[in-house]
Amino acid sequence: MSTNPIHEINELDFDAEVLEAGVPVLVEFTAEWCPPCRALAPILHKVEEEGAGRLKVVAVNGDRSPALARRFGIRGLPTVVAFAGGKEVARHVGLTTKEKLLKLVEGRELSAGARRDRAAPSPL
């Protein structure tokens, strides 16, 4: 079994695979050298299998696609970013459970806080 069974995308296909997808998408920002990323891979694979047709799971290798990691402000690996309707709705940094990942993609866990953070005026 591969250490990361999830379909890998890059800068060339990110918009089509994620932002233009007709279903919610979980994007794992990962790297081959990252032990927590390797531990998260089978969990993401289960999420992908259970959500077949209702959601999509893809991976972005931060070493091979550094521009995407910068574009989304990725500071630690693994980071899982949930997208729905072409917009980020939630994110989680670090190893997590299948249940928490499903909540992310459903937008229930962090989306309200993320929207509030974006709307807040800068204190400067």
C-alpha cells in the first residue's frame, strides 16, 4: 500500500480539482518526510471511501507545490483545508480523526470562526 493513497494535485490542476468541484473537497497539504502526514493518509483514504460521490479528497505535496502552500498560508504539515463552493470553509493542522475531518468538510467545525476572522477589521 502506498504511503499516500490520495490523488495528488498541483498548481496546474488545483482550481479545476478543488475550486470548481461540484462537491465539497478536503485538501491535505503533506510531504513525504512528514510522519504525521503518513499517519493521516489512511484516515483520509477512509473519509474518501465513505464519502464517495458526496465529497472529494486530494493531496498537495508542499515540497513539489510550494506556491500552493504559500497561496493558502500553510505553516505546518499536515494541514487539511476544507473547500465548499470554491471557498475555504475550515482547516485543521496536525493529525486528527476521521470524525473531525468529516465535520470539517461539512463546514460545521471551524467555518463560523473562519468567517468571523476574515470579517474582523485590522487592529492597526
